[in-house]
Amino acid sequence: MSKPPKLSLAAIVASASPQAKPLARSAPTPRPQGAEIVALTLAPPAPKPAATLKQRARQMSVYLEPAVYDQLRDLAFAERTKMHALMLEGLDLLFKQRGARSIAQLTETQGR
């Protein structure tokens, strides 16, 4: 006894759908009076964006006591800003207090 043939998806779809007649090529549709073909020019590709902060920067972990973390989070929520921005502001104040260059000066000289 021979094995029944394996069915493929194409065979199942072909057997389920009625046989469609091949479309006959007809004459091109006449264009209405005054219609014209307009060639569209594609815009040049957009320039690739500069590297993101995540690609440029180096990551550093900071371990904070729970009370310190909660207070920082509360300040960020009250000021509707991110904790990261507040930490950068604190670093900028530290740099200013110690007579070092600010974050803006440091990023300006690197030329991004």
C-alpha cells in the first residue's frame, strides 16, 4: 500500500478556490482629456542623526540610601523633571564649587 501524497499549502488553497480564468490583456485605458503624467522626484535621504547620549556617554552606577533616593525622586516629581537631570545639576554645582569646568563647557569643547 502506498503512502498518501503530502499536501502542501499551495495545493490546499488551489483546491479550495474556484479556478480563476487568466485575465486577458486588454487595450490600455484611454486617458481623459487634459490628463498628464507627472513624475515625482524623491527627496534625498535624511541625514543620519548624530550619536545619541546613550551611544556617546559612559554609564555609571550610583548607590543611594533609600531615604536619599526617595527625596531625589520626590524632588524630580515636584519639579516635573527627571532624576538624571537633577543629578547632572548637582554635578554642575560641584564642579563650580571646586573651580572645574561646567558640563556645558566640557561638552562644548568635545565638539559632540
